[in-house]
Amino acid sequence: MIPRTLSFTLSVIVGISTACAGVFGPVNAPNPWADDYSGISSLADYRSWGTYNVHDPSCIKAGEYYYMYSTDAIYFNPADRNRHGRHTEVKTGNIQVRRSRDLVNWEYLGWAFDSIPPEPAAWVRDNNNGHGPGNLWAPYILKAGDIYRLYYCASAFGKPTSAIALAESSSPEGPWIQKGCVVRTNSSTPMNAIDPSVIITPDGRHWMHYGSFFGGLYCVELDPATGLTKKPGDLGHLAARRANWRVDNLEAPEIYYNRDLGTYYLFGSYEPLMTTYNIRVCRSGRAEGPFIDFHGREMRDTTDNFPILTAPYKFSGHDGWAGTAHCGVFDDGNGRVFMVHQGRLAPRNEMMDLHLRQVFFTTDGWPVVSPQRYAGTPERRFQPADLAGVWEIIRVDNPKSDRSLDAGQVLWGEGGLRNDESSISRTCAVYPDGYLTVAGSHGSWSFDPDRQLMTMKIGDETITDLIVHAGHDWERQTDTVLLTGLDSGGRSIWAKRVR
């Protein structure tokens, strides 16, 4: 008798070599861009930063282009002694701007403003012993009628001394007219006025969610006519908080409305941005909440919430990614939903690459994201025979380590991930007859080709409604079969067929 593992290997080899009609296997496809950009990190090369130095992104479709705005965080190669060069005309610090026609190839346009606007700068300086902000953070782009509204933040690091301000333009490329501060906070307030995200409800109300580290996430209603708060001086109400906020970071709210489901989703980011950053989500029937998680608990009740959608991860053949959070979620105008967030290239976690992933919704109405970055791979439908093969599978989980933090971030010099802080891939063998093995555990699988949903039974656990889709394997430079979904505990399951 042929051993099961050998029998499976032979069946895979035979299936690939015969190239049976209709059976799909991984296909060679080069990556559209490299992950390591240390060689073009100087200001002299800023026009080549299309997918690089992306931090806290927000994206919108406008005409033929997608426009992305992000914090002006820049990696400098310490070996580049002339990193500033003679490019004195480059005025950094004031919101990075990019555009793309296809969500894959991005053109770096420069910076939204030529200086830090005076009103938010004065607020920070007056409440921070005369020290003003060094750059601008966490923009959010919104179209209200015919006007583009660009919200952004000025802040004193490590303090709740911050202001969210607004600029407007008739074009997503500017020029921008400053409209003043929306909310302002200092040491006397329980919240921190950064990381805005705005939603317009079907009945025309505007709500802004904001907050970072200090005191949790808050929600305030805006005046649709001005984009400022509906009630002057209003700071809103609590929307989300973690129990020990002085240690357990929560920031970067992103509010998204699914029209088909009639549901609002509030995404938030946990933990330090350079290392164990991860994305959670809760949902509500109202833009202002309350928001409920996977286990039926409120997002403001200080319990750690699920689902968990992203976390540091590592597929084989790559050093892996840290800092995979602070997301923007947007529609592409063609019925697809995407998420953008930073990814910090391990092991030093200093370079910040664009991660753009397709978003799917489970049969229970929860958003999940593709395990791989989007690369323009054509959509296709699969049959059960396409799924038989060798896969790598990851269960996206809570990072386990405790760290000493300062204002919710890792202390300087602790930027590397520890052994238990990445979700690591394991090999999964999917047999044509419905049998599977994962790291020594045995199970079974089935596939519904009409709904493109896979079910896995691993040991005593059954994981249903895993969404199968086509995508790009960045680690192996192939187009392949991917799947994503949630286990019974609200942890994301990511997998890709590797052969």
C-alpha cells in the first residue's frame, strides 16, 4: 500500500504534469514592485515613492484615479549620508499624496500643503510649552457634494494635545483651502484629537470617529454644510475603549457603511504601530454606535474585541511583516471593497510599504481581508479540483508578548518582533478525495462551487464559509488560489495554494 502522504504527492504531481483541462494551479507572475526600498529612500528619489513610506492611508476614487493621502512618515536609509541632498524645494511634513489608475501602480504626487497650517499649529504650540507639531498625521479624505474634504491632525507626540483640522478643494489634487479646526484636545480632556474617519449616512447626517491611545475612540456629529462639528466645542461620545488603555493601545478608527447589509463597521487598531499592530472590527445599525463584536460584546465595554483581521504575519520565503494596521476602507466604484494599511518590513520594521487588500463579507456579515496584497490578478471562479494541492495556512491571532510602552508605542530600540508575535504559516495538504492534513492534524474539506465557499474540519474544529478567490502570491511570485474567513473564535484564517 502506498503511504497516504506519498500517494497525495504523486497525485499532485500527476495532476500538474497532465494539466487537466479546467484545473487551475499557481502560475508564474512577477511582483509589480519590490518590498525593500532602502535604495531609493532619499528625498532625491521622492517621486519613486509610489508604494513606499505609506503610513495611516486614506483612499478615494475620483474620476479615472484613486487618490491616497497619508501621514508624512519617511524612512531614511542610515547609510545614505546625503539623504537630504540639495532638494530644498521639497517641503516635507504636510500629508503625502498619491494616485493610481489600477490600485497597483502608484504615482507619488508630493505633499498636500506647503507648510503646517497656522490654526492647528498654534493650538499645539500654545498647549505644549511653545513647541509646535513637526508634521501632520492621519489624513482622511471625503467627498461631500462637489467638494473634497481633507481632514488631518496636528499633535504633540505622547500627549493628548492635538487638533483635527479641515481643508477643502474642488479637486482631489488641490489646491486646498483651510477651514479651521474641527476638534481640539489637551491635557484637560479625556480623548486625543487625532485619527479622524467620517461617514455620511443615507439620510445625510455626517459623523466623525476619532481618537488614539488617550481615553479611547470617540464619535461626534458634524455639520454637513461646513464639515465642522454640528455643535461648537462638542467633543462627542465614547465609542470604544480598552480596559488598561495606558498599556493596551487602541487607535485609528475607520468607519465604513455596507449599503447592501445596512450595517456600519468600526475598525480599530490595537497595540504598537511598529510591531504588533493589528486590526479589529465591530458593527452597528447606526453610524454613532453602539458597536458590537463577534461575541456580542460592546466595543466600549473595555473587553478586547473580535474579529481580528490582520496582525504581524509570515509566509515561507519572506522575512514577514509587522505593523499591519491603521486602515482605510473604500469602494472601488465597481462593487468591490478594499482595505489599505501600512506594512512594516521585518525584521527591523522601519520601512513602510503599502498593503492594499480586497475585502469580502462572510455569510454572517463580517468583513474579512485577503491574505495577500492586491496585484490586479483577474477574478475567476474555481472548481473543487482547483483546490487540491499543497497550501500554506495562517491563523491570525493575538500577539502574546507583553511590552513596556510609552504613549502606546514600543520604546526606542524594541522595534523587532519577538518569536511569539507573528502568525506563522503552516503546510496544509488538501487531497482530491476530501481529506486534508495540517501540521500533523488530520481532517476533511468540501467546497461549494456555486458560492465559492470552502469548509475545513481540522481535528474537532469545523471552519465554515471560507471565501475562495484568485490573487497574487507575493512571496512566490505567482497567481494562485487564496482563501480567507473566520474561525469560531473570530480569528482570521488565511491560506494560499503554493503547488
